[in-house]
Amino acid sequence: MRLFRGLAVAFTTLIVGSIAAFAATIGGTYFAPQYDFREFWAATDGKQFQVVLDGNPFPGIDPAIVARDLLPMMQAAKPRPALTFTYAQPTPPPRPNYRLVLIFDPAYDLNADPVCAGGQIRHRPQQPGRFYVYAIYCRNDRMLSYTTAWTQAASPTDPRIERLFRELFRVIFSEQQNRFAMLDPMLR
């Protein structure tokens, strides 16, 4: 019995340690009062959803290659609506204009609303081997939600980045945040 318990503890430690080594860290999250997951679903289901990249998480690699390699990772980790991520800006811009802004290594005091309004984006020095992103979900010139996430990654094709996106999308596009949930008796 003692041997079984020892093996179980060792096995659990090995699994938890392995998961922790590959998991992303998600920072604080904020949802604007007007955020509603059902609005996100309606705006993106079966449609293209623009992603705006700012900065380069891998300074030794051409930013075009980084962008090319990140798009399929985002698509593989996409949230539940049947959306297709794209970097292309629709012409003319839709109203409302929904988009996800991903800022790599942002300045510590960078605020989300000015980013959505097209303000200047500032960056801090990069840490080699660390993939750090500030994700902002925008509607027109206002932020609907934001969070940060980071993980260790050696290149834009590192599998840890896809896992980061999978966790990040679950947080920034949270299905638990519904503006009118308390008014709808079917959701209680």
C-alpha cells in the first residue's frame, strides 16, 4: 500500500510538473460593462475576424514570417464561434468594427482604450525566449476586454504558443460574461 501511494505521488508530480512547464500564464483580465459574449458570437460566427499585430516577439526573425506562422496557431486555438482569423482590414471598415489587437512586449503603463482608438503603442525591451502578449478585444474605438499572457518560446512555431492562444482566447472571449444574463430567465 505504501509503495502504491509513493508511486501515485511521484506520477502525479511528474504530470503536474510537465503541464506546468508547458502552460501559459494569463495575467489580470478586465471586461468592460458592455462586454457580452453573445455579441462576440453574433459578430464573428461564420465570418472573418481581424487580428492586428504590433511588435515582434522574435526580433531575430522577419516580422512577416512571425505573422505567417502565428495565424495558423491562432486558428487552431480559436474560440467556439466558427470564425476565421485574418490580418486583412476590411474595406470599408465595418460598423461596429470588432478586432483583436495583440501587442508584443507592451510598455507596462499602456492602456487598452487608447490602443482601440488608434493611439500610439509603446513597447518595453524584450526578454529573449519569452513570448509576452497584451491582447485587447476592441469594438470601434473602445475596449471590450483585455488580458496579458506569456510563456517561454523559442520560435513562432513553438507548440507552447498555440497552448497560450488556447488559454488566452478562453479568457478574453469569456462565455461567462453576458451583459443581459440577469435579465434573461433562461440563463438563471
